[in-house]
Amino acid sequence: MGGLVAGVDVGGTFTDLCICDPATGAVRLAKVPTSMPNQADGVLAAFAAAGAALAEVGLVVHGTTTTTNAVLERRLARTGLITTAGFRDVLELGRRTRPRPYGMTGRFVPVIPRDLRLEVDERMDARGRVLVPLDADAVRAAVGRLVAAGCESLVIHFLHAYANPAHELAAAAIAAELWQTPWITMGHALLSESREYERGVTAAVNAAVRPVLERYVGRLADELAARGYARELLVMNGNGGMVSARAVGREAVKTVMSGPASGVTAAVVTGRAAGMENLITFDMGGTSTDVALIRGGLAPVSNEIEIDYAMPIHVPMVDVRTVGAGGGSIARVDAAGLLRVGPDSAGADPGPVCYGRGGTRATLSDANLVLGRLPPDRFGIAAGDARAAIAAQIAAPLGLAVEAAAEAVVRLANTHMAGAMRMVSVSLGADPRDFALFAFGGAGPLHASALARELAIPRVLIPARPGLTNALGCVVADLRHDFLRTVGRPLDDADMAEVHAILAAQEAEGRALIAAETVAIEAVRAEFWADMQFLGQTHLLRVPLPHPRPARAELQAAFEAAYLARFRVSLPEIRAGLVNLACSVIATRPPVDLTRLIDPAGRRPTLAGALTGRRPVWFGGWQETPVYRRERLPEGVRLAGPAVIEQMDCTILIEPGDRLADDARGNLIVEVGR
Amino acid sequence: MIDPVTLAVIQAQLQQVCDEMDLAFSRAAFSPVIAEADDRSDGIYDAVDGALIAQGARGLPVFVGTMQFSTRTLIARIAAGETAPPEPGDIYIVNDPYLGGTHLMDVRFAMPVWREGRIFCWLSNTGHWPDTGGMVPGGFSASAIAVEQEGLRLPPVKLYKRGAMDRELWQVICSNIRVADQRIGDVRAQAAALLVGEDRLATLLDRWGEATVTAAIAEMRALAARQMRAMIAAMPEGSWRSRAIVDSDGVVNAPLTIALEVSRRGEQLVFDFTGSSPPCAGPMNSVRATTLSSVYLAVRHVFPDVPLSAGAFEPLAVRGIEGSFLDARYPRPVSGCAAEVSQRIAEAVFAALVQPLPALVAAAPAGTSGNFALGGHDPETGRDYVMYQISGGGYGGNADHDGLSNGCSTIGISKAPPVEIMEQRFPVLYRRYALHEGSGGAGMHRGGFGVDYEVELLRGVARASFVMDHGRVGPQGVLGGQDGGVNRVEILRGGEVVVPEHLSKAQDIPLSPGDRVRVRTPGGGGYGEPARRDPAAVAEDVRLGRYDARDAQRRFGGR
């Protein structure tokens, strides 16, 4: 049996594969178009393109957008809901919102339609005391109706089940007797926390994507096995850890952030190896730009991700924020003559004018092309169309030359992205100046240095394979399980023995789950947190705990310090409240050698050997700029901007004043000029 | 003349300063009204005339225009010697409705930004305090007849002097408001937000220089005005009438009328409210700043792309409010102005503008904040409490699709509290939280549905109060569409069903354990002739139980 480790990430446009040989450090890469509707075909095609025999592969880790797309497009399994009498419309009414602050319009489609949401008599109060016993006959009748209606998955979601799950457990047992579906989701099982809408949507999405995910993963596992893969398939979870294909369905909802989680995981590992533990990740593609904040070498995790309008998924997942569109952002001059970039996007189809696929509206990518920042030869005749679009739609109404107009588009786009990144940092209590920018995705390295300058970030880290980062993240991911339990008491009144018991139980459960996996493990560690607030507040602050047996005074001090650091406010007048206790158990795998992501054999001894040509690039005026091939750059390269560096999966722009160096692992580090 | 690129960049950065102030305020605030419901706003204002320069994107829409009026008043009072002039580190506090405000609960802070000894601009923010004293907890009295009954009224005075809080003034305030011990958290958050803004603005000014930023601000104002004029110029010539009805003022049980005629005159839109009802005895009066702000926010709902800037308001003229309940003077009670009257004004604006702009404007939304307050004593905790249930309702249908169900108020952006959280905190049990069936106004695109909830008091005694609207007539349908369902309040007490005399407003109705309150909130108005609705869509609504079959037949017609 082979020992190769393969990471494969299926994105909206491309399927990326990264195969590492732990013995030699050798790496094979592939990028193929994503196949629809069956993503498995693209995965197999990627293995074929990399020339890898699956029999030699000892581990396949897979990042997938199957569940994300299923939710966004509402291509969901037919799912029924059994809920507390009087509350079947909770999933349709939501939290009383509208999509945007201005504009009295909007649409919302609930995950489960009204006729498949059935009510039964039962009721708990907020402390988990039974007010109305569960009507078992009504549960039986409801199950019968849902089966007859053609449902294949079931959610049982009762009010206050987080406080006492007895009725959900009893109803699930009844349902399991009558209905041979493997797909029953109980609301409290995924999220034992109050807020009936968020818990209900999380459970409903889980139930509705579970059959979709299990079918897909099962089919892929079979296909891989048929081609000689003898081990278990692992799937990237939204929390940045991976789980075995057989276990992924139980918490299928956690895979809705599978792709972004891989990218952040790769950034954490790359940053750690490069000695940079505080990173802002900047993943810019054609249709969206995602940002995450890595502190102390740890992936950021949030329990409050909203993946679409009114679609909150409240399980721990990497905290990746979409801050705007990408290269497809549309530029225009509005009725008052003011330049605007985004939020509309030409998307991937038809895409920017320069793609030559029928796009007619000027975009950010078109502006980059006009300025010589993208290789003109790659776009052929459409390059002229892009220039014409910028000239007619931007330059003429603003009374500017074409280059000045294109520069304005890029600059405004950078201003918006920088502002959004600042807001993400600030909302998490961080100052961007304390971070390095980790730039990836097809367009990230093109804009990174300008953004870093705007945000006063001193340094940009460009990984060896910016366009394959997610696949790499799959290769290096940990195993991870997260737990959260609501305590909800003033700290003064909390039973500290109970606090210690909860944390100990969470750690034990996580270690047991990891022990059941078949993957090779190097070390297991547990991290602990408390979610706290001042009494009377609604926002929570997550406070890291150094160990699972904190004393009361220790908790109080940790909270006050964290609060002061975050809000610059101290409130000695007010008591602290202990809301949740949380634990993550993380198993790290043996390290994978990442020094050969760029093949040493391809490197040239001198910088001149990597030079492929020169072309004029606009930096406030045309400058003849050297163009280098990334794969040929000599080890220990040092150069000063301006320069363009091209590689298979992206274009890197080094602006005048910037200084570039590489490190031993093939990363490029840009010291941003002021 | 500033170049267009620098202009666009500075505009985006000024916007980000405001967004960051919004964030700082919400994240550190205590009151759920601010922290969770975002009932607050932050902005930058002109040093000379207080005109709005930029405002946070996540600020409560009803504050879209108000702070420029309060800042303008403050500047004028300082010039006239009525208010002490500022020194660096000073922050003013003010909540007087008649000095450019809304209701008393909306407390404004204002602070000058200094550059080399001169005031460059003002920063101001508003936060809705959970209580400012007065005859009922929370300030929403349905039966007040003078502003003194509604709470503590502060003219602009310095709460912070040279960077330090004035402890004596603070003690006066604390002695006049309820649950004062928690307000210190909100006050610090509100002041800290201004300091964050000052800090960020200084960075921006250092980078670009004051002259450039000043030129950019002037240019932004001109551009916003030009953009609004361009929108207006694209409308057909003409004038369009509309009306909106407020159920009653809470004291005298008679409807109040908002009469409106919108006229396009060249590149100006004139909103003439002549013929609206005179000032009322109860708290459904509006003050001038709130009335103007309501017009502005309604227009921005129609043209969401126009920047939030004083320039955008320049082509909008409001006339004919003098002597009406839309321009109430001291000592008229005003607690309903920000939450209810503002939404009726917006409804009138929508109903007028949908005529020339049928593709952009929707039928009327539910348009009430649906304020239900329950105050009582919980014997289990031994404490008094005040619970608020603010509800949403259906939005109007529009040219493209049906209205949203359970949207937030026209003037708000907040989320509803979960039932589970309400039951954790208060001695109540919700019997139902459901779709208000049948409430969506029929139309080619029907209105969205309101909410139907029922709450039971579990223990202790309590008093229920209601400040809602649209109990008399539903949200207006347009272009042949029908009105949405009306707001209904019922108290189920000892086997009897009691409906408040004023339908949507009542104060201090006593409740005993087992008594229930049922509220059904309005549905949105329908858009276009119901007979033009796709029969499959009608059948789907019937199949899903949103309308019963006979009702649907009657509303949409049989074919």
C-alpha cells in the first residue's frame, strides 16, 4: 500500500489536486475543470492529470462545495420537520430582518416548505421542565404523513431542547421504529444552545444536505476504491479539521465551509513554517474575496456563520468573511459622475470582457489587463475589447486617459477591499498592522502589496502555490472535534466543580472520537474556552482558558483582561456572566514536507535565467518591467520592484519600492515599501 | 477641483470611519436595544452648518437625517451663547425632541474634531436608551399628554469636559432613569465610538491633508445632489397624491391623517403635507427633524444607491407641515414619532412615488414597530421586569416578486429576540409564533405575511401596554392590489376576549397568571390586480395553508 498523501479541493470553477510523498518530499499537482453535476468525475480526472496511481495513495483528503451549493441553490433532499405545536413557522419567519438596510424588497425560501413542517403537542419550559408531555401518537401520525409525502430525511426540533432533550430523543426513537431512514437529525444534537431559529436552521440544513453529501461522498469513495485506493476517504470539515467519509454525514452541515476551511488551514501551516503566526488571509478569485484572521498560529473559529441571507449555521466553523467580489467586480460611472466598483459582479459567466465569453461590462480584471498587470498574450483578441470597454465606460465619462481610468478602478477596488479587511480585523479586536498578509487565490497576489500598503501591513507572504492553496490545506489538515455547552449563570453563582466536569467530559469525548479514526496521528491536544459577558449584555466574548480546571478568580481576571484588550473599556461596577464552555480536541498528523511545492530541478541558478521578457506595466506611468517565471526563480532570490512574476496558477505583482525575497520553503515574502 | 480617484477613495474612507464607529458602539454597548437591535447611528457633520458628511451603513434608517438637525441646532446655540462653547475633550449630550431630535429615548452625543485649535467637523451618534424616566418604563406611554410625562429632557450640555465625565451631571441623569446601574456601560460605549471615529479621522486627515479632504467633502455633497437630481429628472413630470392613516393618538380615539402631494418640479421633488391633521393630544406627534428624516429614509428605500450625504437631501423639499402633527412643538408628547408616525410618513411617500415609479417602489409594508410591553413582578426571582416584544410584518409586493414575510420595520434593521430567550428572562410562555395566515394583501404580487403570536403570563401580576398601528386599515395595496391584513390585538382574560378601545394602542391593562395576549401583525399590501396573479402561485399559497381556499377564491377570483 502506498504512502502518498493527496489533497483534492473541488471549487466552483476548478478542481485542484496536490499529492505529496512524505518519504521524498516529491509533489505532484493538477488543476482541472470542476465537473457538474457529479464532482467525482473531476476528482478522478485530476488524479489522471497528475499521473498518480491511486494504489500508491495512502490518504485522500477532500474539500467539497457540494453542500454549500446545495444550500445556496436550495437543491436539497426532501426533508420533513416535526416540531412543537404553535411553532412550525419559525423556519419561515426567521428573525424579522430584510436583506439590506435600504430597499423594501427581498426574497426568502425556507429550507423546509410549510406543508412538510408538522406540529405535535409537547412543551418544555426554559429550564427544561416538562409542561406538556410528548404526544407519541401525534409523532407516529406525523412520521406517517412525512413518509407518504416522499421525505427522505427528518428533523426533530423542539423548543428548549437544549435544556432538556428528552422529548427530541423520544420522538427520534419513535420515528426510527417506523421509518428506516438513516437520516434523522435532532435539533439539540448539533447545537445545544438557545435560539430556536438558529438551532432549527442548523438542524434543517444538516438534514437537508445529509443525503446529498452522503450519496456524493459514497459514490466518490466507491470510484476511488475501484481504481485501487485501499484506505478511507477523509472529508474536510468547515472547522478546519477532517473527518472520515463514514462519519461526515452525521454533522453534514459542518461541510458548508469546507473550501474556505482548507485555505485557512494551509495558511496556518505555511505561516507557522515561515515563522509568521499572525496572518490576514486574502483569498481573491474571480467571483469573491474571502478574508480570515489567524492569530498565534490558530485558525479562527466562529459559531455564528451566516452562509446566505437569513441562513445562520451555528456550529463551530472557520471564521472566513466574504468582503466583496473579485476580479469580476463591475466598474461603472454612476448618474452623478462618480466612479463605482462593485458590488455587482460579472461572475464567472460571462465574466470580465477580457475572458472573451460575451462579457461587455468593464471589470476589475479588465482594468488590471489594461495596466499590463496581467499578461496580455493570455487573453488574445479580447484584450483589445477590454481596453475599449474601459475607454468607453470609465475613461470617457470621467474625462481621463484609459490608463488613468483603469488605475482609478484598481485603486478604488483596493480601497473597498482594504476597508472591508480593516472592518473584519477591528470587529475581531485586532489591528491589521500587527499581521502579515497571506495572499492566495488566482487574483490575491496581484493586489496584495497595494492592500498591505493601504492597511500599513508591513509584509506579504505569497505561498508557493497560491492557486492550489485549498488542496494543500487538505494535505496538511488536522483532525478536530469541537464541543460547546451552555451554562448561563453569573460567574459568582457558577458551580466550579460542574465547570471542571463539563470541560473534562468534552475533552474525553473528543479524544475518544479521535481514537476511533484510522489516520496516523502524531499528537493530540485540547483547547478550552469560556464565552463570557457582563451581566445585562447580549454580546459574548470568547476567553481562552489555559487549562480545564480554572478557578473562579482566574476566569474573572481572564475575562476582564480580554474585555479591556478588545473594547478599551473596563467596567468594575458590573458582574461577569459565564455563558458557554467550549472545548476543541485537535489531533495533528505527521508533518508533510512542503519544501518541494516548487520543483528544485526547475530552478535556475541566476535571476536572469528566470527572466522571460519585459513589458510595460502602469504604476502611475508606464514602466518597463521585468517578467519572471516563478518556477525558475533561483533559491535565495532577492529583487526590488517593479517586477511581474508569473506562474501556472496566478500572477504576482511586485510594485516599485517593494522588496522581494524567498524562504527555504519556496514562499515569497514581500517587504512592502511605504 | 479634486481628481475623481482621490474623491472616490476619500469617500470610501469617510464611510469606513462611520462604519467603524457603528461597530465600536454596538460591540461594547450593554443595552440589547443598541447591541442586538442596532438602534443607533454614527456620523460625521459639517463644522459650520452641521450638514451630514457621511453616516454608518448599519445605522438605524430613521436617524438618516436627524443628527444633522441636532448638530445644526447645537452649533447655532453655541454661536448664540445659549450653550457653552466646546473645548478639546468635551462631549455634549442631548435628547430634546424639539431641538432636532426624535423621541426622548434617542440620546445623542456630539463632539468636535479639532485640528490645530479649530473645529474641522463634528462627530455625533445616537443610541436608543432603554429608559429615560417618565411615567412608564421604556418611555413608550400610549397616553401621555405632555413631554414631561415621557421622561428626562436634556438640552445640549457637556457630559464629558476635557476628556473626563462630569460626575455631577451623570448623577442627576441616573437619579431620573430606571435601571441606571447598567447605563454606564452604554455611555462609555457611545463615547468610545466617537473617540474611535476621531482617531480614524485623524489618520485620514494626516494622510490627505485638510485642504484635500475639505475639497472632497464639498465635491461629495455636490455629487450626491447631482445624483439625486439625475434620479428625479428621469421621473415623468407631474404630481401624485397619497394618504396614510394613523389609527389614533392613544388618547383621543380618532384617526390622524397624513395628506401628501409629491410634485416633480424640474430636478426637485416637493413633498407637500398640507391638509394633514393638527397636533394631537396623545404621543403620536412627530417633530420636524423626524418628519424630514422619514421623507429622506423613504426616498432612500426607493433609491438605495444615493450616498448618505446632505447633498442627497438638497433636491427634496418638504412643505406644509407647520401647524400639523408632523411639526409638533413643546410640550406635545412625541414618544410615537420615531417608531410609528415615521413609518406612516414613509408609507405616504411610497404610495405617492409608486405612481411615477412602479418598477422601483413596492406596495406598503406592515409599517409598525408593533411595540408590546409587559411590566410586572416575577415572584420566582423577586424582581421587577419590563419585557418588550417588537414585531415585524409583511412587506408589500413589488414589480418583481411577492413581499417578504415578517420583515423588520421600515425605519429599523434589527432582529427579533428568540422566543427561547424571552422565556428564559421573563415569566411568560409563548403559545404560538406563527405566520399570520391570510394577511398578505392580494395582488399580482401579493404582500408578505405578518406574525401571529400568543403569550401567556405564567406567574405574578403584570400590566400590558401596546403602541402599534395599522389596526384600523391595513397597509395599502397599489396599482389595483388590495390592502394587507390589519394589526389585531386581543387580550384573553378569564375566558373573555378583550380588544383595546384604540385597537392598536393601550396602556396598563392588568394581567393575571393564565391570561394571554394575542397579536397578529399586518401583512404587506398587494401589488397589481389580484386577477393577474399566476394561478399556480395562488394554488401553491392555498396548498401551503397561507390562505384558505375560499378566501383565496374571493380575493384572487376564480378562473
